[in-house]
Amino acid sequence: MTSLFPETEGASGTEAELEALERRVQSLIGHVRGLRAANEALRRELAAAQERNRMLGDRVVEAKARIDALVAKLPETAQ
């Protein structure tokens, strides 16, 4: 019979396969935890970037209003 875990070939059968499976599961758990942490960090960065973008958009609107007000105060030129 072919083993599901080739790295355990020649070892004491089921016990070695279970140990190999345990190592793989532990490794998978570590990867999942790392990915969750990275995902959470990216979510925080995205939220901060979105807030910054909103604030910059507000500043653009305010600047446009000030420029429009200044342009309205300019004297009209004679042709």
C-alpha cells in the first residue's frame, strides 16, 4: 500500500504518518495565523488610506471653492 505521506516511508507506519500529519497541520495553522495577521494589517492600512483620501478630497473641494471665490472677485477685463 502506498503511504499518503512519502516522508514517512520506512518508519513505523501509522504512528509516523500521524506525526507527519500533525506537523503539516501545525504548519498550516501557522500559515493561517500569519495570513490572518497580514490581512488585518492590510485592512487597517486600507482604512487609513481611505480616510486620507477622503480628507484630501475634502481639501480639494475647499480649495476649489476658495479659487472660485477669488476668480469671482477679479475685475472683468475690457475688450
